[in-house]
Amino acid sequence: MVVFVATMSRPPSVEQTNPGASEERVGSATVPEFRPRTGTMDQWNAAYVRVEDYLRAHRIHNRLHQSRLIQQVLERAARRHEANPSLNPIALAAEETEQAMDLWFADMLDASGQPHDRIAVDGRLALLLCDGPRRWPYAFLDRAQPAPDFSAAMRAGVIQAGPDMAVSNMSPRPIDLGPIPEAAGETMERIERWPILRTLLLWLVFAGALGVIFYATR
Amino acid sequence: MRLFLTEKMNPGRLSRRRFLFFSAIFAFTSIAAWFMADLLWTNGLLGLEVALLVLFVILFAHVAAGFCTALVGLYVINRGGDSSRITATLPSLDDATLASTAIVMPVFNEDVSRVFEGLRVVFRSVQETRRLEHFDFFVLSDSNQPNQWIQEEVAWVELCKQVGGFGKIFYRKRRHSINKKAGNVADFLRRWGRRYRYMIVLDADSIMTGRALVQLVALMERNPHVGIIQTAPRIVNGETLFARVQSFSSRLYSPLFLAGLNYWQQHEANYWGHNAVIRIKPFIEHCSLPDLPGSEPFGGRILSHDFVEAALMRKAGWGVWLAGDIEGTYEEGPPTLIDSAKRDRRWSQGNMQHAWLLTARGFRPANRFHLLMGVMGYVSSPLWLLFMLLSTIHVFAMVTSPGTFSADVGTQDTIFFGYHFEIPQAVTLFLLTVVLLFFPKVASVMVTLGRPGEATLFGGKRQLITSAFSETVLSILQAPVNMAFNSKFVLFTLLGQGVSWVTQRRGTEGDVTDWREPIITHGGQAAFGLVWGISSYIISPPFFIWLSPVIVPLVFSIPISIFLSKVSFGARARKLGLFLTPEETSPPYELRRLQQNLAECYRHLPPIEALRADYGLTQAVLDPYVNAMHVALLRQRRQTEESREWFEQLRERLLRNGPSDFTLQDKMALLMDADSMMTLHRELWGAPPEDLAEWWRLAMRQYNVLTNAPTTALYR
């Protein structure tokens, strides 16, 4: 598998002069050895956790693929940290992840040149709609030639919240309430403009009710 | 088979039907008024007696209208049904013509799982009719709670993914929720109304089978002069004792009333706001509602829009039919007495506004009657209360004025099998009232027992009779409590006041009783009943006995409310075979599927307690997919310098302090701003832990840890 770091458009000088990366044989596979040269272990642990959380939030539950991606992201972050140790490894790791995703989404959606926010939103949405992480568990951020069905699924991933509009005019039409409600309405609106009058009317009704009860019980 | 002209039946025949119906109401009311006047006349008709008589006539006429509807319904059912019904125009569905139809479901802060699982069932059911190409589905959200809003978006995408519904199922969230449900539907019509010939309006808890939906559209196609066809949804899925009793009574008694209503209404029926098909073009042209004179609650925006829309459609010459015999149309009822009262609070305000429209020019008499019945549905409660309070005063006056009133007033001797009995004169009137009130129940039971196999669907003959008897007892206990609620609502509406409710303590898993809500809600009713009861007993013990069916339920309203709200009692009643309905004993496939799907949804773990209150906001900021989906659904807006700064401050506060001190408006403002949502997502994942609130650190570590996928409203 060709991983995205190998083809990322980073300045070659930084990539080629990374002294922390060498190769170690594990069984028959080649596993690159990586040790950050700057920053503390706690800082890099925190960065590791953050990238892991972010990948998990993307439903990347393939542990093998996940750990490979984390290592690649952290390698790139570590190189940048060596160049500028005042930067926070977490922020660097986040930026690296974001950039890797932008490039990958742009490739997958054939949308290079779009602003970051647009690509990020479209890409994640396409991935969600085609159920990418579950159906193609090794495909996320893989720069190798993607499976044709995966590419097609990614490019088909658009959501349509509503069909094309066909606008109608639906403005309220007055209802002729008839003479009594019209008169009552006008009176009511007048009373509403005079809250004191309304209160007095209310008191009058209350006093009237008391009067009726008084009269009825005598 | 002869198909009648659906626009109108022979006018002479319809006039005869209406003459019979309204004359029967008049006759029963006149006879009762005669008896009442005779009772009151004993010592002369003074002011108080006249007031009592007037109130009695109004109340009795209202009861008689219900009785006569059931009586006519019984007549129709015994004749084997009405040949003049809208469904008779469509002998077969097989080759029925359909047209483009939008199924719209306005939602407002509903249980998202229920809404979308319901929609899934409806969608699948339509799919199975192989007529899906004619239907589009719209969820029209006015939800103003972040959790609901985000969950709706997630659930919509999940549902579309699962059923292949993109391009068929649409979701619209209004930015400004103007004019509530009617405004939401009007907003849909303004945007997309011209694309469709019909719309079928569903409530958030509605279920309609594909067959019923196809039947409705086919009926509209078959009857081009019909504007609205309303179905009679059956109340289903009740779990509490209250809900199960409501479901049972509606299922058992409604056939009689539906047949009776169709008998005299014909093409001038009413619209109940959902589970109905509407012809869009005339609806757009004639049913956009103006404001009423004055301001809310009595004036202003029309709240109960459905009755008015039916009246306007009729005014414009379009038919409105009630298709009570269409199967496969369901809704859910409120689970408790208090929830039912909360709904009544809204409805009472809306129905009272209809008083303005009773004399509106151009409205058909039938529509005026519908509007009047709507008003009376709530105004009858304070009138009933007033009648009884005046009766108490009347008795007090009789007791305290022995010189004026004879001691043996109200009783008379009668001889029965040689024995002398002293019976109150009011017994005849009392019996007449009892007959009118309980006849529909008895007749419904008799009709059901008389149909082979039908009683089995209600659990068997013995269970049916026991259930109907128990329901009658429970309805007697509830009636005074509802009267007290509705009287309060009407009074508060007239005074322009709102009614406050106690917030129920949710999260009480299972069937744990929350005593606080019923005590505070019913406390006033119990105290009123107690004072009234003691006073009436002091005035006259025999009068207290007459009044006890009203006093006792009021005094015991708290335990009655709690008793009815228990799920365990509902389950026990079901185990005993009580209050069973055909939808329970032989549930249709759609309802079974809904229950299974919901059970699966609710089995999953909810979000952890610390995140639950703001889980929607958490997801929209933190989850890469939810964030992208949410942003994609938002409209990008150009911001002013001031608003940019304000949003910047909000974002920083949210990340540094968490959402605990955010108002609902703050959260909604952020969620509506696409730039803020994208920026928050980026800044959250790029910020060192020390720059983030503890709440966010917890959210990032806990999110999606326990399950492979985060908690959403839908699973599978």
C-alpha cells in the first residue's frame, strides 16, 4: 500500500532530511521506525490521542489502518516541530490530518482548487453517504489507485434536501367576518389600546357576578 | 354498481337527511327543556331559574348533537352502510390513476426516532404498493431545540441511506418558525406546492399504510371537485392506562359517530389537520389565512387552522369529505391526563377563536355548525361548571328561604307493585340525560357483539363488555377533571393569560411515579372540589349526593391522574384482556414493524449523562460527518463586521467554557451559522487540551467509544 505521506506535496527538503525515520524489519514487512526528536513524550502522546480520536470520529475502526495513519500524521507533524519547536504538536498533528484529508478528498472528488472548507465538507459528506469507512476499510486517506466502485460511490455522494423549487404566491386573503364580529373586533382592538378600560370592564364583570350571587341568595 | 355523483348527492335527499338530524336534536332538547322548565317552574321562574334553564338548554343541545350523530350512525350501520360515501366511487385500486403527491410531515421538537421510524414504515409501505413514483416525502421541521434539530438531520440522512430515499425523502428546517404548523405547511406550498397536485398531511405520530395513501390519491383523481378527503385515524400504541382507554373508546365508539357524521355532512365535512389528502391548487388559492381582529389569545393568528381551511375550501366550491371507512390510518394519543390537558390548552385557544368566524360571509351552514361544535367542545365546560354552581346557589336559596320554597319540592310519590316510593321529580330528566350520554356506548357494544368475529378482535365478548363498562366508569371519573381544566383554559384565554405547566421530571426510567407534577397540576382542582363538596353537604346532604359524581373525581383528581398515567396498569389491563383493540389483537404489518424498529432504537445506550443535554451541539461541532452534513444543509450568509465579531466571541466562549452558560438563542445562532460550525470543528480538533473546556475534553474522549457508530435516532 502506498501511503499518502509518500506523495504529499510537502517541501522535499524537510522530508528528505528527516533523520528520525529509518527502516526496521518486522517479519517480512518493512515498518518505518519513527521517533520524534523534539517535544516531550507527553506532548506526542497527547497528539497521538487526538489523531486517534479524530480518526475514530471518522468511524475508522480498522486498527491496523488507523495506527498506520496516525504514525504518518505524527511523522509529518514531528518534522515540522523540529523546524519550529514552539508549535504545539497537537495543533501540528491536526493541521497535518486536515491537509492530508483535503488532498485526498480533492483527488477523490476531482475538486482540486476548491477552498479548504468546501472540500472538507463535500469530502466528509461523500464519505458518509457512501459508508466508506465500513465498506472500504483500508481506503481512507489511501493514495493508491482507489477501487473504481469506491470512487464512483464517493462522487455520487450528494444530498438534496429539497427538490427544485416551484414558487407559488400564497398570501393571506381577508375573511369577511360579518357585521357583528367586525364591530366586536373593532371594539376589542380599541379596548386593547386602552388597558385601563379593559381592567375596568373586568372589574365590572366581577362586581356584576358578585351582585347576581348576592341577589340570588337573598 | 351505480356510482353516485360525489360532488353533491341529490339536494332534496341531503336536505331530508339534515332535516331529520337537526330536528332530532331540536326535539330531544325541547323535551328536556320542558322537563327542566317544569322543575324550575315549581316556585316561579325568576332570574336564577331563567339562567339555569338557558344554560341547561345549551348544554343539553350539545349532548343531544352527539347522541343524534350516534343514533343516525346506528341507523346507517344497521342498513348495511351508506351508499353515499366517497369511498364508494372507487370500486378497485388495481388500475386506479394517481398523480404527483407530496406527503408532508410537519414536526416540532418531537421524538426523532419515532418520527423517522414512522416515516420509514410509511415509505416502505408505499414502496410495497409499487406506486412509489407518485409520492415524495417531506419532513418540515420547526424544531427549536438543538438536540432535536441535529438528530433530525442525522436521522434523515441515515434513513435516506438505508431505504435509498435520496431524491424521494426531503428535509426542510425553517430558519424562522412563523405561524407554527400552518405557516410551516404554507412555507412548503410556497416553495414546492406547484410541483404536486396533492399533499397528504401527516402528524409527527401519524402512520398511514401505502394502500390508504394510494386510495386517497386515487379517490381525489376520481373526484375532481373534491378539495379535501379526511380519514379517521385510529389511536394506537398506547401504553399507559389512560392511553389504552382512549384508544379503546375511540376504536369501539367511533364507527357509529363516523357513519352518523357522513350521513348528514356528505360533501361538507370537516378537516382535522392531518391524515388527510388536499388538492393543492385550490388550497393555495383560497386557504391562506389572515389574522383575526385583536391580539392573541382570542384574536391574532388563527391557531386551529384546519376547520377554517375546510370552510374556505367549501366556500370556494370544493367538496370536503370524511372517509371514515378507509383502513390503515393511525395516530397516537397523549399518554396521560395531564398531557391530554396540555394539548387541550392549545386546542381550546384555537377553537375559541372560531367564534369570530361563526357569522363569516360566504361560509356554508354546515361549516358554521362545525365551528360552533368546536367552540362548544371547550366552552361547554365552563358552562357546565357555571350551571352546577348556580344550582348550588339555587339550592342554598331554597334551603335558606323556607317560606318561599315548599319543603317537599322536587319529590313525588309513586306506586310500584303496591309499594309507595318517594322519587325525585328530576329522575325523568336525569334518566333522559343518562340515556343520551351512554346510548352511543351501549349501541356500539351491541353493534360489535352483533358482528360475527368482531368481538374477538376486542379480546372476546366478556372482555369487550367488561372493558366498555370500565371505560364508562373511568370516563365518569375523568369528566369533571377535564371540565375543571377546560374551564380554566377558557377563562384564561378570555383574560388573555397563558397557562403555566410543571415540567415533568423525565428520565424516571420505567414506571416510577412523579408525584410533583400531578400534585401541582391537580392541587387546585382537589381543593376546589373539597370546598364545594363540604359547602354543598352543609347546604343540603341530598344535594351533595346528586353532586357527588362531580365532586368526588375532583377531590381525588391527583390519585386518578397518577393511576391513569401508569404504564404498569396499562400492561396489567392488557394482560387481563381489558381495553384491547383490533390493532392490538391483530396488529397490521406497519404497526408491528414500527414497534420492532423503535424497540431496536430504544435498546441502544443513550449518550453519557454529562453530554446528554447538549448532545446535538456536541455532534454538530465534533463529529466530522454530522458537521459536514449540517453545514451542507445550511445556507451560507454574508455577515456584517459586528456579527462576525459576535460569532467569534461566541465560538471562543463555547470552546473555552463549554455550553453550560449558553442560552438556547446562543446555541441556535451558532448552529445556524455555517462559518462558525466549520471553524468550531477545525478549532476544536486543533486546540491543545489546556485551551478547551473540560466538557469538550470529555466529549472528545467519550464520543463514539462505547459503540462503533455514535448515538443517533436511527439504527440498522
